[in-house]
Amino acid sequence: MYQQQYYQSPNVRPIVQQRYRTVNDLMPGIVPGLLGVVQLFLWIAIIALEIVSIYYDAGRGTIYAGLWCSAVFFVTWISMFCYRKFHLNI
């Protein structure tokens, strides 16, 4: 049948995998910083407007709904600043 060939040196090559493009390659580092700043200002504005609405008329409306809604912006602006810090360090 077929004869097996014997090599004097090993025929082993390193496996080189392709590097796929990530979000970090497509987006500059300033974009998460700008988004974080915008979300920070939105969070401050929501908190301020909720405090003013409670002071203005505490008997009507959805009291404290703005505080719960601002929790989303609180988490997102912190995560954007963390993403920016780790994105620039990589």
C-alpha cells in the first residue's frame, strides 16, 4: 500500500489564528468618554428635576419615579468611564 514517510526534523508549525476586528478597533477612545459625560449630565438633570418636582408639588404626580429611572443612568455613566479606562490601558 502506502509507505509512511519519516521526517528527520519535526514538521510542526505554530497555529496562527486570525485576529478579528473588535469594537475597540472600530471606535476611538473618546467616544465612550463623551457618552459617559452625557450620561452623567443626564443623571444629574433627572435627579435635580425630581427634587424640584417633589418640592414644588409633593401631593400629585409620580413621586420618586425619576429617582428610580435615574438609576439606569447612574450605572451606565460609571460603566462608560470604566470601559474608557480599561480600553485605553489595553
